[in-house]
Amino acid sequence: MSLIRLEMEERFLDERLDKYLGEVLADRSRSYVQKLIREGNILVNGRPVKVSYRMEEEDQIEICLPEPEDPEIPAENIPLDILYEDEDVLVVNKPKGMVVHPAAGHRTGTLVNAVLYHCKGRLSGINGVMRPGIVHRIDRDTTGALVVCKNDYAHNHVAEQLKAHTVTRVYTAVVTGVIREEEGTVDAPIGRHPTERKKMAAGVKNGKRAVTHYRVQKRFAGHTLIECRLETGRTHQIRVHMASIRHPLLGDTVYGASKDPWNLRGQALHAGVLGFVHPVTGTYIEVEAPMPEYMKVLLTKL
């Protein structure tokens, strides 16, 4: 169990405790925070309080975070579309609807379950038993290329490239509205949405630098096919950035229209090109994931 001690900041005066802790523990859900409060794992001035407690001056908060239980993740014989593979790395073409790693509500049927079976458990362990081999992620409803590392050396090497923004990542997307300029750049920090904790937002205070370069591929009546090249890799980056310039991705009911008349089952976004320096040979590897069938059909309709 880990212990976190905090002193109330003036800007949170008279704020609900659970909302305040939602800011502090940004990677935890509000329901999880409320559960900690109800179970007495969060004390204010040494005593348990209610979820609705309002923050007062000089409040001292103690948070006891229980050690997470890592359940055994089963290996599953799920077919993989392999774009590249050797002794150190594996690049797969992730299908639409597949979650990358197990989480609440998705313990099976994930990419991790599939690669555990395919690689017979020979995967890097840096990110723990829930995310073996996973260096980066793409959203459940985004298709395309994703690299998996089979050992810790490869994992560290690729992670450093991601940190240095030297990995080539080019996406294909269909956005709503017609983009008039041929190309452009969105340079706006991305962070957790100030009121909707499951969403990200552009231009928020304390957000991390995020840069997306886009180029028009084809214009339709009311929509545009674009290529997006990531300079950084923040959560939901392309989705948030394009929505911030009033061109949300088609099918994105989180950052765009609440209804999807095209029945796309998620945003029209495909990770088409992935390139990186091989961790052992030092050679540059670039793979291309073919455009998924649903996007071909969509473009035909448009």
C-alpha cells in the first residue's frame, strides 16, 4: 500500500473532496476515488469524511492507495495480421474494435491476449503483467500498425525513440467539413478535460505539448480525407486536435456529433505507417498497414 500526503491548495477551497482528488489522481476514475473515501482509505486531518466533504483552509489529506491486484491474463488463440516480425519486435495491424490491453470490462479478447499466445509469453515485462510488450497504444476503434516488443532491451530502445519523437507515425482520417487549405499544423497542448474526466481537451492548463501535421488527400461534399503525421503522441491526439479546429473525425461520438449516421462504430482513423530504428540491428524499419475495408467502403459512399 502506498501513502500520499497532500495539503489543500487555495484554488480548491470549498470544492468537493472527490472532485479535488479527481484532479490530483487524474489517472483514476471519480468512482474509484469515491470508493476509496467510503472505505476509509482517504483521511482529512486524520479522520474519515464523506464523499461530499467540502475542502477547508489548511486541510491535510492522506491517501492510502491499495496495491493493485494483477490478475493472470490468459493467452488466447486470436488471429493476428502481422506486418513485420523478428526475434525482438512484432508489428501488427490492429483491427477495429480490439482493445490493446486488458482493463476493467476487457480482460479477454485484447491484443495482449493474442500476442501472449502468438509469442508464447516471450514479451517485455517493463509495463507489468497487464501490458506485456506494449510500448504505445492506439484507441479501440482505431485500426492500424502497432509495435510490440519481445524483450526489455527492445522495449527500452523503442520507448526512447517515442520519447524523442523520432518514430514515424502517419494516420489516415476522414473528418467532417471541407478543409480549404492544403495542409496545416495544430500545435496545442493536450490534457485531461476540466469537467469531463474521460475526455481529453486541447489548450488546457497544465496540458502536455502536442503537435499534429495534417495534409488534405481528397475533398468530398461535406467531408475531407486527410493524412496526419504525429510529432508527439498524446492520448486521443488526432481526435482532439481536429475537433479543436472544428473538423472532428467522422464517427467520433466523443469529440464530434453525438450520433453516427454512417454506423462506423467509432472514429474513421487508421494508423497507416509506422517507422522506427530497429533496437538491435540499427536499421530503419517502416511498415504500412493497408486501409481497412470499412474505410474503403466509406470513401466509396462519400
